[in-house]
Amino acid sequence: MAEEKQFENKIKKLLKDSGAYTIKYWGGGEFTKAGVPDLLVCLNGRFMGIEIKATRGKPSELQLHNLKQIQKAGGIGLLLYPTDFPAFKVLISEIVNTTDVVDASRHPTIMKDW
């Protein structure tokens, strides 16, 4: 199994175990929108768009644009690499365990200024 798919499955398991609603989006079809993040997630009332990349993967400009738009709209837009998984787990735990607004920018490894 490819590295990105294995990483995606690990992310989806964590999200499922945390009670998240998750949609896997595939933008390669004729009637789908390009650049939408791989996972669209609602967790404890927060919207997240997660673009998943393998270790050497590079996001497109359109993917980065969409992540920025999610952040601008008040959601959490994440570009997530395997090395970011520990910080992602902490972020998910914070979202699950609080009703306050979670400041995802406190996790600089996954909230990079692209």
C-alpha cells in the first residue's frame, strides 16, 4: 500500500475514534471540483479540511489556496505530512476536549504559513 494511503488510513482511524464525521473527497472526476482537501471533517462543531501528503509530496497552488480559504472562513485548513501526526493527535485531542475555540495556529508544524 502506498505511503500516502497508509497515512490517510491512520488519520481516518484517529478521526473515527474521536467521533468525527469524515468525508474522503476525490477531485479527479469530471463532475468534481479540483483542489478540495482530501478529507472534509466535522469534529465537535469544528470544520476541518485536511490535505494529506506522503513524505515527499507537494501540494498544488490550488490545494494551498483552498486551505487558506478554509482558514479565512474560520475553519481549520491543514496540510498534513506523516511527521506531523503527533502534533495532529494533540490538536484533535484539544478539539474533542473543549467547547472553546481551538487555536490551531499553536501547532506550527501543521499550521504552516504556506
